[in-house]
Amino acid sequence: MSIDAFQKSLATLVRFPELSFDSVLAGLEPGSLTDQERYSLSLLSRDPLVRKFGNKMQFLRQREAQSVMRLSLEHLPQELLNILYLEHFEPSRLSSDPLWVGVEFLNFLINYPVCRDLLIDSPPYVIDLIKYDHAKAYATRHVPVESDSALPENSLLNYGKFVIVSLGSDVPTYDRAKWNGDVGVKHPLPKDLTMLFLPSHNSPFYRTFQIDEEVASFLATQRENPSAWNRALPSHYAGMVKIGLCKETVD
Amino acid sequence: MTHSLNTFGLEWTPELDEFLSKNLHTFSAVEIIPENFLEGRFSNFLDLLRETQIPVSVHGVSLSIGSADTLKTAHLREVLKLIQGLNVHSYSEHLSMTEIGGIQFDALTPLAWTKSQLDLVCDRISEIQGYLSTPFLIENVANRFVIPRADFKEVDFINSVIRRTGCGLLLDVTNVFTNSLNFKFNPETWLDSVDLSAVRAIHLAGGFTDTDGFLMDSHDNRISDEVWGLYSKVMARSTGVMTIIERTGNLPDYAELIGELDQAAVISGARNIQTRPGSPVEANL
Ligand SMILES: [Fe+2]
């Protein structure tokens, strides 16, 4: 249907304001537009209002994406962020839920080879800050819904959604220092630790725990098999009970 | 004369949740964006709407009714389930598109006012109407740009949609005014041309002027005198209309919001903003 091609071309113009009319046409099957639609698109590609609209939407998406980079943002040059966001992240991600764009961008920075290459000159703690920001944003976006409020907060059943992060630097201490306004602390110091982030009913809507490798691998295995959350926890994971992660259940 | 009673209310936002929950009796109508209530969010407010049976304008923002994608029936069903038990006045969506083929615009994007677009949007609306037991309304949007080489003027396109589908109009008076400034036309002529008999609800809001002189429909300012003037012209020729003020940013004192609704009531010749269809006060009118 030609209107389908017309609308997709318009969407491409809006999503990528720098794209030329010829590049937009290059993405279409020959003959998929009527002459009227083709002419209309050629005018739209030169319309400053279309470009303004596209730029504004792109600016808002990037601002939203960077809004969750609480600790990492100041350790990354904006120029590098622009390259990572505009040239690598945006084109790969045409559908965007504003609630998740930040989490997805951080996930992109952590996992995609192009980001690893571009971040290679950054100090080693930068990737830890990104992982920490990601875990926090992910957990807070999974705040249990009101209908879950009857479930005990300590129950693991509540938390199919959680993040485990392995860090090579002491980000929690750095986070606390920042929170307390201690300007003397410039960056986190080296330290190996594994952390668990859980969504929570209460402000600030996440809880964090330092966990050992055994607990981390147990949780990772459980996540692969959601139905396992209904089973009683093996007794040798009693350590989890101690840190308030779950209620011990009896077989 | 129940049908002829005008009603007045605010659009619910998370910031207004507490105020509206405590003061719902102050209003004769309320508007909700159902997407804000999915996954059990703010269910207390929905419970209150069920309990009070206040007339509710359900204003959807996700169906992208102008796009050539297939209708998101799962989403529509989910919303219909969510609003069960509410006294639904109407279900509305913007006459625009927000996504196409997996590409999101992130904002309301104008439609081409062409014959093929008219066929497409009318088919889509008829399909939606098949799911609804309440009136479906289209809302005229603030155009960020206009698609050239159209077959119709915007107002004729809207009238054709109304005529072909029997849908109603959620007339956003602020959007008419905004477009008239940005695209240089006379808003009164536009209002003279639109099918006012289809108007079931009205949106009023305030915006700001961007650095390039473009007026933005940002819902974060007082309603301008010009918009009030256009509103009074519409209300002089309309009855049984729900007026909703949209205020989503830069929240003023609540008294200011109520004051704006009072002004709407005065202009509409209503006794106050509280009187609901079927209430004893109305019976005495
Ligand atoms: Fe509106």
C-alpha cells in the first residue's frame, strides 16, 4: 500500500533529521510512492519545521536517555556520548518507550562491542559507574505495581526482575560520598564486589545488597527458570535469609 | 434536558492525583489517559471513579489511528477491561499518528489530508467503533508541520471523517488557535466550517511561544484570552459538551485551575462546574 510507504518515509525523515531525501527514497521499493506522495515528501525533506520537530524529538530522547546516568554522566565527555547516542544507538532503535530509553542506552553502552571500543580510553571505573547506573534505573522501573502490594517485600517471588552486577571498583562508597556532597571524592577506588539490585515498594524504590558468588549464581540460575521461583529455597542458601532477601520456606 | 447539560473537569495527571482524589465532588467530569493506569497503576483513582460514577472522558494516546499499521487490538482490549464499571462519556484518540511500521515519532504527527489517508483513517475508526459501546471521538491536533499536496483542507478532512464514520469531535480549541497562528489562517472561519454538531467534548489549555515564534501546545500555561474568545463562540452554538482543561506542566495553585473551569462554566451559561447530568440540581433547571 502506497500510504504505508509514504508514512514510513515520513517517519524516517522525522527520526533522522540529517538524512537527505535521496537516502530516504533509497530505502523504498521502486514505485511504492505515488507522484503526489513523492513530491510531498521532497517538500517535507526541505521543510525547516519537519527538521525542527525531528531534532526536538531526538534531543528529548537523548536527554531522557542521559537522565538516568546519575554517576557516569560526569565521567564521559558529551562529545563521545553524542557519537555513541546519535550515531550508534539511535539508528539501531526505532521504537522507543520514554520510560525505558535510559535503561536501554546504558545496556547498549555495557554490551555492544562498538561502545567497548570507543570507551577503551576511559578509566576502568567508568564502565562500573555505567553498570551501577543501569542496575539502579532498571530496578526503579520495575517498582512493584499496587496489585503486588499484598506480597511480602522480602519474598523473592516478588522479584523476578532484578539485576546482579560485578564491579571492579567501590561504586557504592563513591555514590554515598556524592550523595553527602563530599567533593573531595573524585572517583571510586578499586575493589571487587558483586551487588544485587531489587525493585522496592518504597522510596527510593530499589534495594541493594552485596552478595557472594554462590548467591549470585543461584539467582542467575533461578532467573533462567521462572517457575522455580515457586519452589522452596535450598537450605544452604540460608545466607540469603540473613541479608533479608527472602523468607525461608520449608519443604 | 439531561443531554443538554454541559460538564466541566480536569485531565488527570499523576501530579493532580491527590488533589483530584480529594476534590472529585467539585467537578462534573474528569478525563483520564488510560495508558497511565495500565499494570495496576493508580488503581485507587479508578476505584473512586467507579464509586462516584462521575462522567469520564477516556482519552487514549496509543492507537495511532492514522497510521497504516494494523489496529492494536490487544491494547484496546486491555484499556476496555481497565475502564469497566466507569461512567464512560466517550473514548477519544488524536487524529494523527504516533508510530508506523515499528518506527516511533515520539509525538503526535499530522496526517496527510489526502483521499487515501481519509479511507485509511475511516476504516480504522469503524474498526475501533466495533469494540466500543460508548461514542468514539477524534481530536484535532496542534500541527508541528503540515504535509503539502493535500486533497482537502484540514477542516474538510475532519468533517469527512465525522460524516463517514459517525464519530464525534473532541474539539481542542487551543489547537485550532495554535494552528491558526503557526499556519496563518482565521480560526473563526475554521470554527464556522467545522461540524459543531459533532462536538461532544472540548479541550482548553495554554502554551508558550518558542524562540522562532512558533506557538507550542505545551499544556503548561494559562488559557489565553484569544482561546477564551473562540471557546465562547463555540459554546454559544453547542450544548451537552464536556469541557476539559489540560494542564500537564508548570502546575499553578489549584485555585487558578478551578478559576479557569469556573470561567468556562460562566461562558457556557452553566450554573457551576459541579452539576452532573441527572443530578437534582439539573432537574430544577
Ligand atoms: Fe487536547
